[in-house]
Amino acid sequence: MTHLKKAAFLLALIVCLLSCKKEYNSIGLNMADDLLGTTMETFDVKAWSVLHDTINTTNMSSQQLGELHDPVFGKTTASVYAQFLQSGSTPYFGENPVIDSIVLTLQTANYYGDTAAALRFEVYELNEDLSTTDDKYYNYSTTGHSYDNLLNSPGTGYHIRPNTPLTINSEILSPHLRIRLRPDFGQRLIDESPDWYTDEDLLEDFKGLYITVSSNHPTGCIFSCNMTSSLSGLTIYYHNTAGEGFNYTFRPSESGISYNNYNHYDYADANQDLRRQIINHDTTNISRVYLQSMAGVRARIGFPGIRERFAVFNNKVVINRAELVISNCNPSEAIFTYPTGLSIQAVMKDGSLYYIPDDDLLSADGYFGGTYDASKGEYRIRITQYLQQLILNQGNYADYIYLIVKGSGIHATRLEFHSSTPDIVSEDKKLRVEVAYSTY
């Protein structure tokens, strides 16, 4: 192939790689490696831990509840604010209705921590409206509530059993919690119900609940609950003049509002290495970098010298493949387990955050990566297009990215990973970018 033909081919390939995203997959990259004569090079990167930015937690697919005591990250609590609306029809309790019991139910899903931990719930009634318009609620948001705990038996410990079905009246149901509240609260709802023709009427009298959790267990536990499940709700059991055995359920439906509040207590109980990075902003001699979900900790990752390295080619370079490799420091951790996936936030020069272009290629299964490989104890994330645009000064990118836990708003998890610091770990465990490129 002549130099002119090779240059024309490479130019066409660059246009294809940067423009035809849906065709840009791992097969194409391997073909490019073979055709172009690829150079392989590994680059160390600069990384340290920083506090996460805010997360919109309004009406997420699942809500987190619990309290965790982490030897690295310290104490974290997850609480829920939620509206409970009419379930299908306006409640009618008949003549002379009398409360038998009122039960808050929460469908449980996955958990993080130790299920041996007894969780003590506190439930309070909201005295401030949750907006049903365009307002958004974030991980730090709060809503006014009373301080009269509605639990029928305050201090009772509940254990999360996410894999254990419950049998209720001979019916086997999926795992969920059943928390009994005070009968006087239920009777008040019954007595006020004749005025509720719409959900708006209901919300005038009953604005919702604030649900929070504490635990004296050394580890604690945070679990996921599906607030829009048919197993989640506020059920009144009652009898009236016509008989007994009646019930009515208010549900935190999709048309209502619920959100999570996450509190990390300023990392007062975190270990010294984490605190010096996120509190003291000391980025010297970093050997471990930390990630935590729930608007906790993310990693700032820069690429020092990488633009200068490729500048010698006068922009005549094609990045065929570039992967960020992250190695888990604790692959055998039994309780504080690693995330199943990681993701990237690109930082623009104006400080705004965006997806890197490689993350748009969702039609190519497995292309972006970020999924944990337990056999190697590592994550690999494809950053090919991002790096190509970075070295060519395209895309208006700053010279660093943020690494975050994938699904950070809806999972409780954390990670410690090795940095690029020399002589700390073996080369195959260092934080690095592996690059395959061709020049013309």
C-alpha cells in the first residue's frame, strides 16, 4: 500500500470511527489493529478520591433504607420520604369503622452489609408538602416532619431476609417487611377519610411519611425496597357494623413522590487515608483510591502527559483501542463487596458533566465495559473515542474524568482500587490506560 493510499485509508477510517458509532465495535477494532500495524503502549494515570456531586433521588426504581458502619467509609444512613395515595378508589370504611391494626409494608430486594444486623425503624408523619410538580429532590434534601414516632413498638429490631418469602393468611408472598404502626394513627386516617374525594384531598390531611433506620450492630445493613410494588404500602385493618376482616391500602404509587436522603456524616469516622484525600485534598503518595455509591465518593482521574506523547505525530494518529483498567484491592471481601459495574463522567471545560462518546454505543453489547471480571479482579472501561478526541483537542473536554459506581443512586456499595503509584503493586494491578494506536 503506497503512503498516499495508506493516508487516504486512515483518514476514511478516522471518519468512520468517530462518526459511524453504531458500526464501531470490537470486531472493527480488531480488524483495524491487523490492517494498520498497531503500536501498543501503557500509560499511568493520576487519580485520587473526591466527594461526589449531588444526585437526583426522586422516584428512583428502588429506594435505599438502613444504616451502615463501614471501617473505611464510616457511618452512612439512607432514609425515605414518601407520599401514600389512594389505591384505585376513594376509601370507604363503612359505618362505625374501628381500627384493628395499621401496617407499613416494604418489599425488600438486595442488601449491603450484614443481615444479622437488627434494624430499628422510626416512622414520622410529614407536616410539609411534597411537590408533585417539577420539583426535584436530591440526596441531601429534607422535608419537614413531626417528631412523634408512629411505631407501635419503638425499638423493635427487624432483620432483612431478602430471600425468604412470607406466608400471610396461607398465601406465600415475596420477601417484604411488615412494620406495625400505632392504632391511633390509623384511626385518625379512618376518621378523616370521608373528606377524601381525590388524592389532593388526601394529601391535605396526610402528606406522607418519613422513614429512617438506626442500628447498633458493628456493621449494619442497607437494603433496597421497591416503593411502587404491590407489596409496599400502608394497610389499615378494621371492622365496622357490617363485620370484620376488612382492609384498605394506601400506596406510594408512581403518580406520587418519593425520594432518598443519604447522610455520610461528613466522613467523621472514615479512615485517615480516605479523609486526607476527600477532606484535606492531599493528593500526594496515593496508593489506594476509593469509590462509594449513594452520592458518596468518586475518583478524579487525569491523564498527565498523554496529549504531549501523541502531539509528536502532528495529529496523524488513530486510537484503535483504549481501555482504562481498574484493579480491586479487596477481591475476597465478604461483607463490603465490590460494585458489579463502574461508569465514567466526562468533564467539560466549563465544568459540566457528560457521558464520554464511547458510552453512547449501547447497541454494541459489552463495548463500553465497566463490568467486574472476578477472574482477574478488575474492571475495564473502553475510552477509545474519548481519548481520540482528547489528544486532538476535540469535544471541549477538560483533561480529567470522574470514575463512579454504576447506578450510584440506587445501590449501596463501595470499592478500593490500586493507583498508578510505582513500587506499590505489580504492573498488572496498577491503574492504567492501555492504548493501541496507528500513525500515518
